[in-house]
Amino acid sequence: MPQIIILAAGKGTRMKSKIPKILHTLCNKAMIEYIIEESLKVTKSVDIVLAHKFKEVKQKIQTYNIKIHKQNLEKFPGTGGALISLMENGKFHLPSEKLKTAKKTKNAKVLILNGDMPLITSKEIKKFFEIDADIVMSIMKLDNPDGYGRVLIENGEVKKIIEQKDASENELKIPFVNAGVYCFKKEVLEKYIPLLDNKNAQKEYYLTDIIEMAVKDNLKVKALEVKEEDFKGINSKKDLAEAERIMCNRIKNRWMQKGVIMRLPQTIFIDAYSEFEGECEIESGCIIKKSKIIESKIKANSVIEEAIIKKSEIGPMARIRPKSEIIESKIGNFVEVKASRLNDIKAGHLSYLGDSEIDSGTNIGAGTITCNYDGKKKYKTKIGKNVFVGSDTQLIAPVIIEDDVLIAAGSTVNKNIPKGSLAISRVPLKIVKNFYYKFFKEKDE
């Protein structure tokens, strides 16, 4: 069984954030989770090496079936130092590996991934294991490789890794750069990891030194050319934004291929957790997070968060907040719904429905609000079937409106309303004749 090790111990100082770099999100999911999930599609033997904010990161990923290790950054800093921590008695330790015979361990391969490459896919990972070599090294061909070390390749094999500051004029013309992912035969790691040292300006142990030593010993080091989009590293919030754009496009393309209609998809945000069933339509400017949309239409500039929408029409410019379930209903513009179950109702515009249950045939007039919070606790509003709620109505929870009720516009309802009733609560209208003329005459004087 192949082994994958994810190096994720760095501080990520260029992110300029208190949040560990690998916990920054793309489409609502931490970048490290993408890497773990894609790795587990390839093998069950996945290890990750952490250090910076170890407890916080471990808590986030501990539900995955992987082995978690802590790197001693003070004693063994750098990418090579992470591998040194996995050596036991001169053998490279693969804790996830449960192999019984020496025959099975022959030519065992170990892939080293970086924890800041969330765009990598299982399809790309598998390519490393398919190449017969002592080491497979990923490379990218860039139109402008300035700032990157160059990789000299002859007949598909790596001959030299050259830092830009050390490159000659001809070497600077080389378009190939190191993409940072490697696949080693296990015995290669066991041979060269003990030979690593930190005699360099940064006083760190470098994984790339193994490549250099292997080339000098005439081992077969093959280059695998990869796409920058799949192997893009995240080092800044600008990188994060660009990677999120790519990931969001992947998510939308996948759902469109499954039959979801999207109007101006470049303006739509759909996160990694949202799901669609049946033929759905999403108009421009919508944001959908951790929601399930079933045979529904979401109109322009609506926001759906942690909700279930089934056979309904939402928006435009509606907001459906967490813990809401909307079934066979029409929710119009500037309607906000939170923690409510709405079944076959209409709420055309300008309403707030929070902590409510509303049943079939009910119409909610414009300006209606459920007053569900008294400053200490939240209460429920329950509305039955075929209820007509007039405009500008305040429903003071807890309150129950039974079936077949009419509530007059402008009413404040603070009592339960029995079936078949009319509820009306209004201050009598007072009219003072000619007051307009008196008021402005006095003002002019």
C-alpha cells in the first residue's frame, strides 16, 4: 500500500493571520481538509506532520482516519526535519502501514505532499505512484519562472536543482521549476534522511538535499510535469483568494454537469458542502453555504445558509438563515427566514420569519415579523393552515395561530388565535381637520 505524508508544520507567517495557515478556508472548508480527503481516495495510509498551533489543528482534523505527528521545530526545523521525526532506529517509520511480509514492503513508495496545496486532486496524486523511479519529482513549466529555483532535466530525469541566486545566465532561461511534491522509494528515504544536515544559512534540514544526493549517486530521479493550477501553494491571502476562485469554479462546474442551471455562474458562490438534487436553477449573485437545494429556483442575489430548500422559489434578494426548511413555498424579495419550517406558504416581500412553523395555504403579508426574542430567550411562533396574515403584523412569540384565521393588517398579536377567527388590533384613527394649514401657517410666522 502506498504511503502519503503531508507536511503541515509551518507557521505561515506571510498569511499575516492568527489562524494557522492550513485552517484558512476555500469555499467554507479548511485547505488541509481538501488535501487529506484527496489523499484518502488514493490510500488508507496517510500521515500528517504538524507543529504550529498543534492542538488547534489536531482538533480540526482528528475525525479523519489518519496518523498525526508533531515535529520538533527547535531541534529539527525544515521539511527534512519533518521526515527525521519519522525515523525510528534507522528505519523510516510508516505508522499507518500494516504489512506482514518483507515481500510486501519491497519497493514501497512514499509520497510527500505539502499542507498548503488544497487544489491537488487524487487523479494527480496517483500519477506519482505510476512512474518507475527511485524518486519522482514534480516540476512546473512557467512562462515567467523568476523567483523560483530551476530544475535541469535531461531525457526526463532530474540532473540538478539550481537556486535562482546561484543560476548562470543560461540556467536562468530554464522554464522548469520545482513544484514541491515528491515520491520516494522507502529505502531511498531510509538511506538519505540520516545524511541530512542543517549547515545552511537558515539552519534548517531541507528535503531537496535528498534529491541532490540521489542525483550524485546516479539514482533514477524522474520529473513529472504538473499544472500550476493543481499544485498551487498558498502563501498569502492573495494566493488564498485566487485558489478559492479556482475551487469554487470546480464546484460549480461539477454541479452544472449534473444538471444545475446557473445564470452568470462567475457571480455565484457555492461552498464545498452544498448539495443539489433534481433540476435546480440558481440566478446571478447568489451565495449558497452548507445547504441542500432540491428541485428549486433561487433568484438573484439571495443568500442560503445551512438550510434545506425543496420544490420552492426563493428571492430575489431573500436571506434564508441556518436551521430553516422550506418546502413547496414562495419566498420573495427582502424576506428573511431563520430556524423555521415553512410548508407550502407564500411570503412575498419584506418580512422576518424566525423560530416559526407555518403550514400549507398560509399567506404572509408584507412587513410581517415574528417577534421571537425577549432579550433573554427565543420563542416559537406556530401558524396553521390557510391563515391570511395582513401586512405590517407583529406576532409576539410564543404564540399559536390555528387554521383558517384572518389577521388584519397592522395588528399586534400577543395571544393564541383559535381556528376560524378574525384577529384585529388597531389604535383608533384620529383625524384633525385643517391641521396641515394651521401647522405650516404657524411655521411660516
